[in-house]
Amino acid sequence: MASFNVPSVAANDDGWGPVGGPAQLDGVPYAPFGKGDKIGRVSDFTAAGLRYGARFNNQREPGVAVFNFFANEDEDSYQLVDSRPVQRSRGGPKQFQQNRFQQNQRRQQEEAAAAATAKRQPRKQQEKRQFQHFQRNDQRQLVYTSSVDIRPEWAVKEQIPFTALAKLTCTPPELSDLSFHGSLRFYDKAYDRVTPKTEVKVRPTRAAAHNVTVSDDPVVKKYAEEGKGQVFMTDTVLTTIMCAPRSVYSWDVLIRKEGGRLFFDTRDGSQLGQPTVAETAPEGVAEDKDSINGVQQLRAEASAINRHFSQQVLSVDVEPKKCGETDPFADIDLPNGATPASVAYRYRTADLGNERTLVVRCAVDAVVTMKSQEQLVSVKALNEFDPKLTGVDWRQKIENQRGAVLATELKNNANKLAQWTAGALVAGIDVIKLGYVSRAHQRNPAHHVILSTQAVKPKDFAMQINLAMENCWGIVRALVDVVAALEDGSWLLVKDPNKPLLRLYSVPPDAFKEDYAEEAITETEGNADVDGEGGDDDDKDDE
């Protein structure tokens, strides 16, 4: 059994607690303390901690100095590895003021040099900058003339701003064929290999397409009598209305309503259908009759290029493809001894809602065989007239930077490309062949060369140029509803030459006949009279 020793217990007769301390603590100093004293920072060796410790030690009682820390003499034996003396910074208040003075002096010298350079600048350069500034202002203030002379007796029935057209939308209708007339020649694929190094001259041709309005079209008359539709247009008129918000130049469409049927025609002498050039360019093109680069001159040049190019790229070695029925205009003689161009006409129908059916005549230029399948082709030409004005030289960029060339054309000719794309979608075209045609010499608008060609799909190209067919059909449907609500008669839809605005005029039936002798008014006076008659509408437009 383990033994247990009882420890000694000291008895305190006077009270409670120990009588004396343990024997092992004899001779150890004792420091009195107060319960309210703070212990302090026992392991803070920073400068703040050392200062706190010194202050804490100074607050102790004199009898406890034995606990203060004293440096040991052994620390004198420690030496730094780098015994070189520490260099003191030469900076200070005086040095800072001196640096600041030098900076100010240097800045004053630079400003004085710049002022002296400005004074020495040649006066011609200053005049050149001023001229460029005024020239930019003049370009922003280009004024165009109306496509038709507005008569004082014509009353305005409707005014439609482009902002309202941009908000219209509807589901695109399904188009179906009524008939296909004429014959089509095949596209020559050799032109797909043309490059600026192997450019091909544009050969003039005497071939021209028939420009027959829907009112004189025998096929349209037959469909109107059979009740196949209530609204009749050509693809040119239809796409012009569809892309109206993108247009800048003035255009007009003659509308005739009789017996609840609407015929959208082009008047005699109208330029509708002639491709524009640089219509939406940022700088714009002026109407200069003495310049080869005026609006009208470029428009006539582009029309001739498209007519020649669309016939030149067709193959003469392959038998043309018959489209079903004969050409309805084969018996109509063309002016100036021209021969009929190779083109086919496709009559299609679409439901516009409100018990109205559209019949549209579409033109098809060619056919091409791709992967053992025949595809319908629309042939169009983009023309370059001055690389300095367009900003891109086709001969240098067309091979390696075709995307940059096309992007420039999309910026400068947004309306024209949108009309071509919308027309291809309406006609059911499979491929659009774009030709890049430039002047052989910059100052000669009569001779041209083909630099390259490009094929695009209408649906993909419409997405690339942000062409929404929902908005296009919404514009057509809204305009048809406006005209259908009016009484029978003749109406003229005019794009204002200098405002994003459409005006619908009420015109006499013989307004565009040769025996119509009423005096026309100028554009400025016409706008003033129109504004006087329809002041409320103009106020809304200004707002």
C-alpha cells in the first residue's frame, strides 16, 4: 500500500491566509502593484510601443526600479555588415523651393516658345484652316431641288415624318407567283475571276429594259380585271417606299385610285429607278450642273454602268432559259433604236391585310447554275468616281481589303444597297452579283473598267446592312391604308428634298400631261404655301 505524507500546514491564529512565504522565494524582490494599473504592451517593439513603455516605466514607483531594462554591454560587440556611413538627403525646404522655381521657369520658357512659333506660322496655313472650316459648314448645308415642280393648286393631304415610319412594323407576308414572263440568259462565271490586275473594259450596249408603268402593263390590267389584287406596283416603286427612311434625295410616286384599286406609277420623265451615287455619304454631293461629279451627272453615269454591266456579264454561248410565258412588252418599240435587254418579269402576290392583296412586278436579270441547281440572279454594279472623295482607292484595296471597300459603300450608298436587297427578297432572288466598276480615268466619266465582282445572299446581306423587312412591310401597309381611306382620284407622294418627310399631294388627273399649262412654283414658295395650308401638320413636324 502506497504511503501518503501529510504536508505541513501553518496555522494562523490572528486571521486567515498564509503566515509566511515559501522558502524558495526568499530574497526575491517584490514589486507592489495596484489592481487598476494597466499591464501595458508586453511585445510591442515599434517606435510607438517603445514610447509607451518608457512612459509606463516612468509612472512606476521609485522602489521598483529593479525591474527596469538596462542595455547589456555585450551589445557593443555587434556591428553592421555595411559599415559605410549613411548619406543624408540633400533635400529640404530650400531644395524644394529651388526645384519648384526651376519647373515654373521651364514652363514659362515652353509657353514663350509656343507663342513665338504661332506668330511665325505662315498666314496661308491659317487661311487654309479657315477655308476648310467654312467648307465643312457649306457641305452640311447642301440644298437639293425637288424631283417634281410643285404646283400652287396642289393641296397637301398628309405629311409623314421619317421618325414615324421607323416605328412601323408588321409580319412580312408570304409571296407567291402568279406568272413568269420572258427568258433569262446565264451568268458568265469568268467575271468572278476578274481582278484589278486583269481589269475588263465595260462594253457599251444598245440594249435597254422596257420602262412600262403598272397602269400600262397588259398583265397587270388582266389581273386587275380578274380581281387578283387591289394594290399594284413595280418592284422599283415598292422598294423605294420600303427604304424611304434611308433616302436623302427627293423622289415622287404617282398614285391613282379608281374603284377601290390603287395603282402606284412612275410619271413620265421621272428618275425613279435610276441608282444614286454617294446619296448617304457624310460629306454629300452638290447639285453642280457644270461638274462631272454632280448629283444628276453621277446618277446618269451609274444608270449607264448598270445597263451595260448587266448585259456584258451574261453568256452568249448558252441557250437562254425560257421562263414560261412570253415577254409582255416584246411588241413595244424602244426609243432611239435600242434593243430589248435580257430580262424576265416575275409577277408575285402578297396579302397586306384588311382584305387587300398586292400584285408586284419584279425584274430578274439572269440565272446561274450552282451545284447542279439553277438559281435566279440579280446583277448590280457599284461605281467609283473619285477615290479622294470616297476615301478608299478600289484598285489598291479591292483584293486584300474587300471588306473595307464594301463597308465604305454601305456608308455612302445605304439607300441604294437597301433597295437592291429588298427587291431581291421580294422577287425571290437567290444571289446578288455585285460588280465593282471604276472610271478608266478619273476625269473621264464615259469609259469604265470592271475591277472585281462579289456574290452575296439576299437574306445574309439584309442582316449585314441592318435591313428589317418587318419595318419595310410595315411602311408599305401603313401607306396603303392612308391612300385607301381617301376618295378616288390622283395623288402624288413626294419626298421632301431637304427634310426627312413625305408629303401626299392631291393632283388633277391631267397634272403631268403636255397640255397642263398651270404655272409651277419654286421649291421655296411651294413649301411656304404648303406650310400655310397645312400649318398644324408642319408644327407637329417641327416639334
